[in-house]
Amino acid sequence: MIINDTLFNAEMSDILKELREQLALNGIHLFAEIKDSGNNVMTCCPYHKGGQERKPSAGFLKTDGTFHCFTCGETHGLPEVISNCFGKDDYGAFGWNWLLKNFLTVEVEERKDVQLDLGRDQDGMGDKCIISRVSGLDNNYIKPSKTYISEEELDSYRYIHPYMYKRKLTDEIIELFDIGYDKKTECITFPIRDIRGKTLFIARRSVNYKYFNYPAGAEKPLYGIYELYTSDPLFMPSEVIVCESMLDALTCWVYGKYAVAMNGLGTELQFKQLRELPCRKLILATDNDEAGMKARGRIRKNVTNKIITEYILPEGRKDINELSREEFENLVEFF
């Protein structure tokens, strides 16, 4: 069955039976009777009479789990019902996580090295570029950290998760930015590097919920600045796109343009790094909301030695990651 565009390898009746068992282990006794009835699975409603009615009056659609009680009129998505049964008032967040943990089987592959050949055209970014790791970068560009993430820890995250491709990432970009998957936290991992390639900390993005996690108190450099300098040590692009989030910046790379991300509204360190980038122009592409507009104003105020333009996102699109390649290539640039 498909819930919220996610395919679960289970029948509605099986989900309800497992839910009934786990609720009982928590001292909650619901769904005493479960039976198929055409396109629905009928059961006792958990919303009225304390869930203890004598005859089933509610049904779950077999296709997507939508719940409706024909007696009290309650109608909800399956995750919301599950949350309610466990006493959670969270709009279905607990229920969604419960479904993922119990009925979603995700194949996680070990990441293989990909030889990157992305090369450049006259505009600075084409279909190919030779990815190299070189020494000799200015070690005084960013204040060295006392501790770094070890190669052993990074290696433990080097797996491919389907969510990466859902967010438009390619094997080449996954390899270039060393993006991984942490099985313990069920999060995509993004190594945050200084300009010398040392990993300062790991940023995480849950594959289940829309949230990022950063270590408390971590100072954020521009995300992608190391890759910008080392993708070709003899070349720097004339323009760089500045995004709000890592996924937006990575989407720009996938679509053939150089980009960095602030992971926020900009800091003094990031403004300094933007001023010192050896490029002539910055293109602002932060989110199409109040916070994104505020970030654009902060960059214009603090970075005065560059030509600065902005992208106008299409109506209804919040950020770069939501754009198709065609929409991205047709973005309008203005001063």
C-alpha cells in the first residue's frame, strides 16, 4: 500500500494486527475485531466509546490507510490514527515513524568509489571536470580546529540510501561531497569541511522528517568551499551561487553550476569567506520566504566587493532543490 507517496510492503490488515499487538504491550486495548470488507478493513473505532464498541463501525482504505468512522465521523490519515492510539498529539509524526520502522524495508548499499569526470567549458562549468585532491592551499584561510572527524568515522557512513536520489543527488556528487548514511540515526550525513578538507563536524538530515541536525555551538564555514577550490586547482569560476541549505547547493552542482551553502542566514565567518572567494560575481539563491529574503539582505550588506545578483524562483517553488533542471536553467537573474 502507498501512504504519503511511500510504498509499504504490507497489507492494511497486517498493519492493524501489528498495531493491536504493540498497543496491548503498552496496556492499550483497541481494534478487538479486524475484518476485510471490500476496499476497506473494518474495525472498532478508537475515537468514541473508548475504542470498546461492540461492532466495528470504522474502516481503513486498503489503498492508502485513510481512516473513517461511519458512526462518529472522524476521518484521518493512518499516521494520525496511530499517534492518537499511543496518546501522541503530534499530527501523526509518531505514527509515521512507527510505520517506517515496522513496515518499510530500505535497501542500503555500500557506497562504491566513483571516478569523477565532470570537465569545464568556457563558462566554467560543463558536463565534465577532473576532481583532484591537492595540497598547498592557504592554511591561514580558516582557523584550524583542535579536533576533526576521523576517516574511520567517515568510512562508517559511506553507504547509499534511496533518499539521496529522491533529493536529486547523483553518484558523482555523492562521491565528491562524501555524502553518507548513518544507520543508527537514520540520517543522511554531510561532512562539513574547512578549506583544507579537514572535516570539522557532521551535519545530519533525517530521512523520515524534515529536520537538520548540527552539533551544538559548531561554527559553520561555507558548505562546499573545499570542493569549490579543489574540483580543479587551476581554475576558479567567475560566478558562484549562494544558497541557504546544503541540498540546494548540491542541486546546483548536479545541474552544472558551482554553489556554496550557508546552512542559515549567514555568519561573520561565512561573509569573510564570500568576500575572499576569487570570483567576480555571487548569485543569491536563498529560500523564497521571509528568512531567505533576510539572508539576501545580510549578504549584500556584508559582502561589498562582489557583483551581486539574485535568482527569482518560480511561483510556488520554495527553494532550488524543488526545481526541475528545465526550471533551473530558465531562472531569471536580476540585480
